[in-house]
Amino acid sequence: QVQLVESGGGLVQSGGSLRLSCAASGSIFSTVEMGWYRQAPGKQRVLVARITSGDYTNYADSVKGRFTISRDKAKNTVTLQMNSLKPEDTALYYCNTVPPRDDINWGQGTQVIVSS
């Protein structure tokens, strides 16, 4: 079964940057649409960035112009570059397919905390 492992989160001041990475144990990234999701305390998990197998990208309005999603098919990784971070970006960040698949478990996520 495919395992997803997110990393790169941390504590950063408002206006700062972080780079999140997602690694998969299986070679799924090259053929499926992948996305980064986030879940803030007390809120539902939402999709914030997505990338197709053809590298077309799309972003939620809340992160457009600040976040960039990319993928390395050879390394089986998906990356989220986050710039100009705001306190409202504070959340647990996950990667998964778009839409999420029943045969792929959610990873542990990586925590992002943005201080004002």
C-alpha cells in the first residue's frame, strides 16, 4: 500500500517562507493528480494546491500568488513552496491524490505555525 510522508513544517514568523515535501513509497506521483491539503484547528481539511500529471497547477484563492506546488516524478516527491506566510496559514498540511483515494491512507501531516 502507498505510504505518504510529509515533512518540512515548522514555526515561522509572518512573511516568512517554508518548503514542504511529500514522499510516496510507491510510484503513484507520475500518473495521478496530487494535491496539498491543510486542516486548521477546528476546521475541515481543504485542498489548497493541486498539480496534474501534466504539471498543470491550480490554487485556492487564499494561497494564490504565495504558494507554488511542484513535483519530481523521478524522485516520487511533491513539494509546496510557501512564501509570504500569514498567521491564517497555520494548519496541519497533508499531501494526497486529488481526489483522495480509498486505497491510500493519509499521512501524519506536517505542522505549520505562523506567528504574527
